Amino acid sequence: MGLFQPDTDIFRNRDALREDYQPEEIVGRDDELQQYISALQPVINGDQPPNVFLYGKAGVGKTACTRYLLSELKADAAEYDIDLTTIRTNCEDLSTSYQVAIQLINKLRDPDDQLKPTGYPRRQVNEWLWEELDSIGGTIIIVFDEVDHIEDDSILYQIPRARANGNLTESKVGIIGISNDFKFRESLSSKVQSSLCEKELQFPAYNANELRDILRQRADIAFYDGVVPKEVIAKCAAFGAKDAGDARQSLDLLMEAGDIAVEQGAEEVTETHVDEARASLERSRIVDGVAGLTQQGHLVLYALVMLHEEGETPTRARTIQDRYEIVCERAAIDPLVPRRMRDHLNELAMLGIASRVERNKGEVGGRYYEYSLDTSPDLLLEALDETVDMVGVTEAIQKRLNQSY
DNA sequence: TGTCCACCGGAAATAACGGTTC
DNA sequence: GAACCGTTATTTCCGGTGGACA
């Protein structure tokens, strides 16, 4: 027998479960699509393209609907002789308008003429952006996915006004902003609110029935007939519905369950596979979270894990600070000031690795938080050991701490 | 009712870094 | 190589908070 063998045949087309898969038909978003279509109508009329804002929690079909409608719109525009260009950009790893502008320019330029992420004056970057956009001509729609990651909104009012300000003469540009964060709208300056939010669409969460329909649709494409029983679909749907009507979560879960079934050589996906898939996804969420922390974050986490192991949690930031400083000393790294250490603790809480509870002892104790570990310490230690900046460090700390106790 | 504890968390300042331009 | 540019992590400063206690 060779080293490689084909997997058992349960997947017909695994890609149909991936996030970027474009289904032929959008399920459960009829009203939203209708509103969306009328918002985009000016494009077909050859008018100034609209600025549209989409709100809704993660995995409720904002991106999928946009992708679907824009491809339809492009086909229809071609039919009516309208010169339409669409540009999609994800702002996930971007935090400023400057970086967004650079990413846009790089998308429009030759691969051998790319800009570096920093170093140029702001003005220059804007100039380049106008040049690139103007050289396209016609109608342009720019989609900013996850706009809420951008901390300053200057690009969001500069683009819609570029034509009025004489920066663009050949092109008409409209923006579609997609946001997971409802509060993002209020954080926008009034300048942006008036121009960008002319059309707003709310995407509500999917209910369990809609989720089931979506899963069924995708599963029928992804798997061979009879491989995924009803109960499995229902279980995955319930998982997504419980959290926030999140279709992406459900689809990820189903895909993972399918992978596990393949690994085990099973002929169909069972509820047990779904349970295992859930544990596995949870695990990788934590591992990824830990991997994304800075070195100082790792040290803070390490201190918290130690306190947990000793049964000292829940505990306040001050005691964690003390332990953290010991850890830093053993690791020969300068400790951070308490204010900053608290920021790292809060980050752990945000990631769901730690949790915190407010306490208030009034005049004798004041107000403070108590932190505790929310995750298996074994998994965390394992993840810490794998991170580059902690290789060898955890062991060294452990050894030297054991000696001094 | 008012006081007060002790941390919380926003904001401004600073340092270090990777980059460009002349 | 000096001046300039933007970003990020960090430090420093300081007003805010809310329940227990008198």
C-alpha cells in the first residue's frame, strides 16, 4: 500500500462549505435582497452610484449577498452598455485610512509597482489613489468589507466627495460599507454619516429554520446523497442559531464534522462527528487566539495559568501583577507597568480565554475586577509552548520557579 | 446622605521601528 | 546619511465609578 490513498467518498465538492463559495441562489434573505437591489438601481440608470451601508452580525449573509448582487449587476450593466468596475477590499487587517488607500492602490497597480505599507506622505498616497481611480473611468463601486476595523474614517468621506472636490473627473465612485458592529455607525463623524449612510440595510440574524435551509442547500452540493442525515444538519444549525444566527459558524462546523468523518473512514456524518468537530474548532480558536498575542501577552497569560493551577483564581489584577513580575524576572524580560498589564488581561477576556467579574467592597475595598481562567490550562500551556517567543522560556520559568518554592 | 476606597479606563505623550526621499 | 513619514506598543497622567459604611 502506498503512502497516499484517496479519502473515502463522502465529499462531492467540499468547497461548497467554504466561506468564499458563491451559491447560485441566496437562501432566506429575500427582503434584504429586494432592498439592496433598489439601492443599487441608480447604477443601471447611469447615475452617480449610491453609497450603501450594511449592518448585521457576523455570518448573516452580508458579504454573500453583496458578492451575488454585484455579479448580477455587472452582467446587467454590460447589457445596458454601462462601464462598471467593482473593487472588493477587506479591511480586516487594516486600521487606518492610509493603509486602506495603499491597499486599494496596490490592487489597481501592476504587481511590480506596489507600494510599501508606510513611509509616504498622506497627501501623496491620496494623489496616487485618485490617479488610479480616474484612469479606470466609468462607474466604480468599492466594497469595504469589515469597515469597522478602520479607526479613522477620512477615506470614507473623501472617496464619495472626490468628484465634487475635483479629484476625479473621469470616474464616478460609490462605496458599499459592510460592518459587523452596530455601534460603528455612531462612531462615524457626521460628515461621513451624511454621505455614506444615505442607504442603510440591516441584516437580521438567521433563525434556526433559515440556517437549516442554508445548510441543506450547501450540504447537497458538498456531500454525496445520503451522507448527511437530518439530525446532523439540525445540530449544526442549532449551534449557529444559539450564538447569533451565524451561518458561517454552522458551515464551518459541518465542514469540520465532514473532515473528521473522512479521517475515520466513516460512510456518513454522525452527531458524534459534530460533537468532535465542535471541540476541535473550539480548540483551534483558542490556539489561534494565543498565537496572536504579543510576547508580553503570553507572559501575562502564563502568570494567570500558574495562579489558576495553584487554585488562587479568581483573583484581582494586583495579585496577577505580582506574579507576572516574578515571571518576567525569571524570563529576563522587563515587566510592563500595571496599566498596560491590565490591557493584556482585558484582551484575554475578550478572546474568551479568561473571564472577569466586577467586585465592589465600597469604602473598605473599592471597585475592582476578579479574573479567572476560562479555558483548559493544559491546552493553554500547549499553545504557549508552541509560540515562537516562548520557546524554552516556559520551561526555564517553570524550572526556576520550582527551585524557589 | 455623603464620603471614600482602589481600581478602571480614556487620552496624550513618548520611544522604537520600518519605510521613503533627496 | 539626514530629514521626514506613519504605525505600534508602551508609559504617564488623571478624572470616573459605585457600593459599603458611618
